[in-house]
Amino acid sequence: MSNDPFRLPSASRRGFLGAAAALAATGSGLPLIGPAAAKAPLSKTQPAYFYRFMLGTAEVTVVSDGPLPLGDPGTSFLGVPKETVYGMLENSFLPKDNVVLEQNIPIVNFGDRLVMFDTGMGFSKAFGPTTGRLMKSMEEAGIKAGDIDDIVCSHAHIDHIGGICTADGKPLFPNARIHISQTDFDFWTDESKLGSPLKAFIEHARANLLPVRDRIVFFKDQQEFLPGVQAIAAPGHTAGHHIFKVASAGKSFVFLGDLTHHAVLLTENPRLEFAYDSDPKQAVQSRVRLLTMLAQEKTPVMSYHFAWPGFGNLAKAGEGFRYYPAPMQLIPV
């Protein structure tokens, strides 16, 4: 017998070399032992659709109403050749054939009240079957509709006020006051516009806002209409469109509503125009002015339509802005 402690006996060596040959024959480093005895099935599931973080002493829970596909971005984002739009998306590793927006709805627990910002598409399927998830997302987050004290609406478009009532006019949030600008309320509930191209938007606004008219409260620009919630006028997307500064114990973020719909398009090039803007030129002015302010002040933002969960920061980048999503914190603190 050899004195080398690393030298195998001849019989063992032949067995080892045989096993090595078998391993090599598979090409994958696994022995040829036939089909696997067990196989893990695909789960085909995702985690619950909510994300929670602290803002000062307030707790913010972001819930989703589900993805909202817009289709060909060349027909929605305007002012430059379609190829420019497609190139911006491809350079950011995003598909150019279909822009999919999120619907990020923050619910802020201030300790003495629950305030929700916008409500999603509700019963309308105008943008496909993936929307209308708000109530399910809230259930996953352990938040009851009856516990919502205030609903703050950035504007009265179909995907922001659509979750206030059911299709038959029953309020989904029985104890909530609804806050919106009077300009938007008056415009989007105007019965005389039912014969216009805006018909679907007018019908949906009327179906969601008129049944709760007695609980609607109007706010004004710069008004702190709820403790910790200040309105900031951002007209253009609609005449009464507002964004909101949300503050608690020295910390704050700004809920952007539809100031910018996309973290690349309309943000990196804020002078692009959007097909759903009521006044595209005014929307560009509001977007450039307010994004400049937020970037200069380094104020965190919560975007309704950015990729989930839509929370991060903005910085000036050339003639536009760069969005930096904040890392998600999934360990309770």
C-alpha cells in the first residue's frame, strides 16, 4: 500500500474513474440515472400586491389597481417621430410595442385617519381586464374599505376616480369623504358633454362622483385641506389636475398623479406631449416647472403610473429628468 494519503487503491481508483466518465457523459455534471423521480410544479403565483413603508410617524401602504396597458406608444406620446419614442424605450430595455402603466395607490395611515390617493379603474374595462384590482389588493394588505376616512383625487379621469362606486352606484367606501378640485368635478360630470368624444370619461365620472356628491369636498391650490396633505395645482392634463405634498414628522413625498405618466417618456423628455392631456402645451409647462422644483428640493415622489411601487426620487438630467426608484424595504423596522 502506498504511503501517499491522497492516492486511492487501484480498485477504488478504477471505480472513481468510471464514475467520472459517467458524469462527463451527461454533459451537465449529473450521472445518467434516468428521468427525475420528482419535479417541482410551477407555482404560477405572485406575492400580494401591496408594499408598506414608514413616512415619519405615518405608515404608507401602496396598493395596486393592476397594470394598465396603453398599446402602441407611438400613438400616445407625441411631438417627436414615433421612431424616437421607440428608441427611448429600447434604450431603457422596455418593449416598444405596448406601454404598460401601473396604478399605484398610496393609503396613508396618519394614526388618527386613513387617507387614500386615487382609486383606479373600478368596474370599467376600457383598458383591458388587468385593471380593477383595488379591493383585492386592499384585502391582501389587511385594509378594510369601511376604514378609509378620506379619498383624495388628483383629477376626474376614468382611471383615478373609477373605484369610488360600483356599477350600480353603490359607494365602495361608505365612510369616506371625497376630495377633488371643483374645476375637475364640474367639467367631468357635465351632462352636456355626453355627446362628445369624451363620453366614456364623462359617464364614468358621473357614475362614481354623483352618488357621493353629498360627501365631496373641494380643495384649492396650496391649501392644506387635511392635516399633512397639501394641494398643488398642476393643470394641463386636466384643467383641475393637482398633485399633493404628503408630510409626517418632518418627512414628506409628493404624489404626482398624472404629472408624468412614464419614468422614461415624459420624464427624461418632459416636453413630449401625451394624447390624453386636455391641454398638452399647458401640461408640458406644469410638468417642467414642478419636476424642476421637486428635483431641486430633492423631494421624494410617489408616481401613480411608474413601475411598481412607484416611489423614488428625481434628478435633473440634461433637458429632462432621471427617476431613481427607491430600494424596497421588505424587512419590518
